[in-house]
Amino acid sequence: MSPMKYLFCSGVFIAALVTHQHALAEKADQDKPIILEAEKVSVNDVQQVYDLKGEVLLIKGTMLVTGDDGHIQVDPEGYEFIDVKGSPDATASFRQRREGPADEFINGRGTQVTYDAKTEILTITGDASLKRTLNMQMLDKLHGWKIEYDDVKERYRVLPPANAKPEDLPLARAILSPRRKATLEK
């Protein structure tokens, strides 16, 4: 692979930082209760720690997280840190409606899904995929080993495994919709 192609792939695809129209996570979700379902749930109300095993389902407003093994920690300010892992048979998943008048969603899948409600950073690891949809139509789609989505800065970042080699490229793929002129003129 030529050095220019390597730099292009490394700079554009491996660390794909893309900003989009202004639509953050559904703010009403912050005030919603957490609904937990699993085959086994362990609750420590003193430390605000919840452990879930088997067919995990977490719902908080428009946020929906599924997997096989989950851990939730609530900090003293009430922000949740969610860590859900999939099983060999099924991936972990994340779905949340974005703030705004239209039906815009972020959907992700991977071996592990983590979401920090305080920083509003979603991380999907292990054969990760992330889609942004509007009215059920795909706008953006990313695939890679690890995807980070910063909802505050509205940026995607796709990272390779630590042991990746240049000849393994492309390790990340992105399909990004053009921004509309009306969005740019806001």
C-alpha cells in the first residue's frame, strides 16, 4: 500500500471525525426512570450499582440497550454509566432517539456497548456498527473494531484494534450523507 493511501485510510477512515446537524440525545430521557429486565438482577441501592445477567434489557425513556451481561453505576449526581456485553450468540445493542422534531435515531451493535450519560459518549467495541437514521432512512453508517460517538460534540470516531497493521486496511468503513444546505444555514 502506498504511503499516501495509508495516510488517507488512517486519517479519514480509522479516525473518522464527522460533525452533523445539531440534534442531541433526547433530553427528556434524563428524567425518566430506568426499567431493567434480565434473567438475574442484583441491586445495591447504597452504592447505586446494578448487575444484570442473561437477556438484559435496559430502557430509559427513548434509550434501549440490550445484551447478555450488564453493569450500571449511578454517580452521586444521578448520571448512569452503562456497560453491556453481548454473548457468543448475540451482540449488545444501543438505540436512542435524538432531540428534535423528526424521528432521528442512533442505533449501534457490537460485542460491548458502553454509555456515559454524564459525558454523553457512546462506545461500541468488537465488530462495531453504528447507524444514524431519520424517518427510518439511513443517513450515516459506520463499521469498525471500535466506534466512539460523542453526542455533545456530535462526532464519530472509528478506531482499529491496538495490534492492527497497515496492510489490514481498511479497518473502518463509513457511509456519510451530505449535509443539507438548510442545516448549514442555521
